Amino acid sequence: MTALTAWFAAQTLKTATSFWRHGRLRAERLVGAGGMPSSHTALVVGLAAAVAWQDGLDSPLFAVAAVLAGIVMYDAAGVRRAAGKQAKVLNKLVRELRVEHTVKDARLKELLGHTPVEVLAGAALGVFVAYLFRAFF
């Protein structure tokens, strides 16, 4: 429940920050990747923190959860962010080529990854939600 609650809270915050930045509600932000904070990170860090408080830092289950969290965070801030930057460049090239030539428009999704700050915010949210679950449930 901790991990799912952290994910849901991050998606809700992501929708709110998108509304604040763009001045319109974008329902896609409720389930979409990218944005502030990282919901993938909130989910796996919430899971790892809950396991740490439940089973201890020396448990094998925590080791697995921590490794999973590290992989997801690296992917979010590294690989998926780079793919999003490449998609942005490719979309610009297609727009420019369409003016001079006939090019089919296959717009690529640009908002895939996260900045390091978005990943850290997701991690902090995950730990916070795990703490709340530990304190109240």
C-alpha cells in the first residue's frame, strides 16, 4: 500500500505542477511519464523505505528493493531523459523537413525521463509516504 500510495501522490502532484506551469489541466499527466515529481521513483523508494522499516536495513528483501530503486532512478534520470531529448530533436527535424518536403508526421513523445531534481523529489515523497504509513498504520 505504501508504494501505491506514493505513486498515486506523485501522479497527483505531477498533474498539479503541470497545471501550475501551463495554466490548463492535462489529464494525461495523471498516468503519463516524466514531470515533477518522478512517480516511478516515489513508488520504488516508498517500497524500499517500507521494507527497511518493516524488515530492517540488513534484510535480503531490503537489498532487492534498494537495488530496484537504484536501477529505476538511474533509468529515469539517465536513459529515459536522453531518449526524451532525442525525441525533441527528431520532432524539430520532422517539423523543419515538412516545410520543404513531404514528410509523414510521426510525433515522438518528448516527456519521458526526469531531471535529477524530479527524481530526488520522487525519492523524498516515497520516504515521506513510507514514514506516514509507519507512523499511522
